[in-house]
Amino acid sequence: MRRLIIITLCFVAAAIVYSCRNEKTVDFAAANQAKAYYDMLVAENYEGFVDGMNIPERIPDSYRQQLIDNARMFMGEQQEAHQGLREVRVVNCINDSADVAAHAFLMLCFADSTIEEVVVPMVKRDGQWLMR
């Protein structure tokens, strides 16, 4: 009888420990937003891509135009090297414990069947995920 009580208590303790363990769910909000920004590149919406960057609200127009031109040049280089970027997929997302920063892992699928995985650092500002 004593052995049965001890075994029962062990099962109860194991059940309590199992039910109280802290399972972390993966939040893909930052990665999905990063994908949306890269989809803007695919659609040649360079202004939208730049708007997804964590830059000050007010910057000189000349600097903003340089960022837009850099995005356009990047896509031009990808066109020459890989016949262009065809698709962007979310692979994973690692958020910090305070949910203000994350690393979005994206897979860039090019038209020549080349695949490249990139890490996009993200930061949450005013409730919106932006590229760092």
C-alpha cells in the first residue's frame, strides 16, 4: 500500500511539472513583416521597402533617395546574377524575451533556382516591426 501511494504521488508530481513547464511559442509577426518588405522589393516598390527601415521619421530627401536607389541597384544586381528574385519565404523567427527585437530568417528564391537564406534583424517601434 505504501508503495502504491509513493508511485501515485510521483505520477501526480510529474503531471504537475509537465503541465507547468514553460513552452515557448514562436511568434512569426516580425518574420512575416520582413517578408512583406522583401515582397515589396520583388514588386519593385522600393519606396515601400525603405519605409520598412528603422530610420528617423525625418531624414533629408536626398538621403531617402539614396536608400531608394540602393534598393533599386541591389535588385538590378540580383537580376544580373540570378535572373531576379522570384519569391521570398519565411523560414524562422527568433524574438527576444521583451518582444522588441527579433531575427527573421528568410529564404530568397531566385529565378535561376538559387536559394539563399538571409537573416533580417527587426526592431519593434510604436507597435510596428521595422528592419534594422
